[in-house]
Amino acid sequence: MDRKVNWGILGCAGIAEKAFIPAVRGSRNGVLAGIAARDEVRAKAWAGRFGFLRSHRTYQELIEDPAIDAVYNPLPNDLHAEWSIRAMRAGKHVLCEKPMAMNAGEVRRMIEAAEAGGVLLMEGFMYKFHPQIEKTLTLIRQGTIGEVRAIHSSFTFRFERDSDNYRWFPAMGGGALYDVGCYTLSAARLVFGAEPVSAFAAARIDPATGVDMTTAAILEFPGGRFAYCDSSFEAHFQSRLLVVGAEGTLGLDRAFSAKDFDTAIEIVRGDAKEAVRIPRADMFTLMAEHFGDAVLGKTPFLYPAADALDNMHVIDACFESIRTGRPVEIDRLLGESKRHV
């Protein structure tokens, strides 16, 4: 029988319950080997409910378990770096939820830990593994809409305030840009196949909590190309990606949230419209299987942590632009982060 990856999960996060645990259970190469939580009783309850092989009293006990091969880290953003680094120092591969960390310096330390431990580290951007994204990139490469000149990317929803949710605390990595804006920046970089040279961003900051409720960013890419990215906790639901080419457009209505239903890519060229149908797919399962195959040495690693570092540089630039009210050159941030790490 083929070997499978023994997964350990840190914490009882909603994303683990709703998406990642079902993904591993339905995968061809993963096993729910262990779970740990701040509340030992809750960890035991989840172990019984979802069929984990065992529960652990602490996060540290889980990462020291020799039976665990890979760790999924869905903890609050301010704990991503700390517990991912601890896991990698214990010899575990790590799939860390987005955003990878709080800033580029933290991501660099995570990468150093992965390299020192000879383990894999990946950011949990599940949307990249949905077939609609692969098809979109293929259509672009084939010249379906001509040279890509602009990208419009939106991820917004109405989020009711919860005093216990880390998304409402700046020190824990709360706010719309960290939570959903990171997707819009990632998608722009992925489609252009390049890194932006500058970012200009503005935000509406909630006076009660200090988090950004709505953030809009303009990224300038080489060759005079631009991406318009917006994220929000106070706007009607959007999960859209529009790619504008010289000869047409490609549009995805559920670019970041297509899980349990069929989707379509709308192609517009002049007055002609076409819909490329994409069957439903569980992008979390596809992500977990890809990571598992990479751990087992069965496939090349598609998205190493260097991609997460590049995305974090853009996030850092957006936050600096929000603070200063001016465009920020990303090449300058790259140089500064290297000096300060």
C-alpha cells in the first residue's frame, strides 16, 4: 500500500473544521494523525468527532510527535511564524494558512527554518489549485484575450463583529487586507507572472478596533500594467477576478471561493461572449494532495515559500502606503528587509 502523509493540526480553527479536515479525510494520500488545541477537552472531542488517530495536550506535544509528518497551521496570523518555525525545527513539513505571517521579516525566518530543517513550507492559498485557475492561465498563455494589460481583483464580504475573533485585533493580524486582500494581491501576481514595482493603497480604518475595514490598492507592474485590488469586511460579497487583455477579457465570479459547485470562465471579445464550464472541485483537497505528494517526493513542489515572501512584500508595501498616503516602491522594501533580518 502506498505511504500516506500523517497530518497534525494546530488548533480547532473554523477553516480546519469546515475545509481542511474534510479535505484530508477525502484525500488519496493523507491521514488525520493528530490534533492539539489550547483546550485539551476540545481537542479530544474533535479527535473523536473527525477520526484523528490521537489528540495532544499542547501544540508542542503535537509537533514533537514522531508519527506526525506534516503540520497544518491555521492559528491566528500573529502565531503563524512562531509555531511554523517550531514545527519545522522539529522536522515537520508545514502548510501554513494565509497570510504566511505578519511581515516579510517573519517569512524570511520561516524560510530559513525550512531550509535548515530540510522540510517543505507552503502558504495555504487553496484557490491556486482549483482547475478554473489553471484553465485561466492556460487561456491567457494561448493568447485568448491578447496581451494582458490590467487585472481587477475583489474579495469582499460583510463580517459581523465578534469580540473573540482575531480578525478584529490589529496586533493579531486582523483586518481586511490580511484576511482577504492577500488573495487579490496574490492573484494579480499569479496572472501577470511578475512582481509589482510599486503599490499605492488606501483604507478605511475602524476607529473602534483599529483594523482596516476596506482597503483598495493599485499595483504597478513592469511594462505599464496595473492591478486594481480591493478587499472589505463591510461590502456585499465579491470573489471576483477580471483579466483585461488587448483583445478581450476573462472573468471569474468565484475566483477564491469555488468549492462545492460548478463554475465558469466568461470570455468576452467584442460583442461575443463565451462561457468555459469548469466542473466542481474541492480546492482544499487538491492543495492537501499536492503538498502530500511533494512531501512524499512524488511531484515537483509548485509553490515554495519564496512565493509567500514575494506576496508579503506587497502586503507590507500596501500597509506602508496606507500609513504614508504615498506610493511605495517595492524594490526598496526588498532591500530594507534583507538588511533588517
